[in-house]
Amino acid sequence: MISPQQIEEMIKAELPDAQIQVQDLTGGGDHYQVTVVSSQFADKGLVQQHQLVYGALRQAMSTEAIHALALKTFTPEA
């Protein structure tokens, strides 16, 4: 099981400027909804944005600490 705080820390390690909201969807610690706002998403398509976040969470995803992830990514508003 992985905590929302750990997910946030993993994403921040790859995207230091990110604003992150993590919600445990089931209370079981393995189904999450994550919203990430980062300037590093500028000029990137949705798939590329999601790949950046999945890259940050690669270890947790590969060990099935995170079983399901609903992901929303945005660039900061000017």
C-alpha cells in the first residue's frame, strides 16, 4: 500500500514545480485519482503529459502498489 503523501513525493521528485492533489478512490490505498498542474506540461500533448507522471510513479505501478490511477494533467494558468 502506498500513501497519498508518497505519491505526491514521487511526482515532485520528477516535476518539482507541480501542484498535486491525490485522492484515494476506494480507501484501500491502491486506487487513486491524481491531478497534476505543472509548467513542464507546456507544449506537450496529453499522452506525453501522462507519460511524465507515469514515469515518476513507475516503481509503484510496477510493484502494483498502485493498482489503478485516474490521471488529470494541466498547465498552470497565466
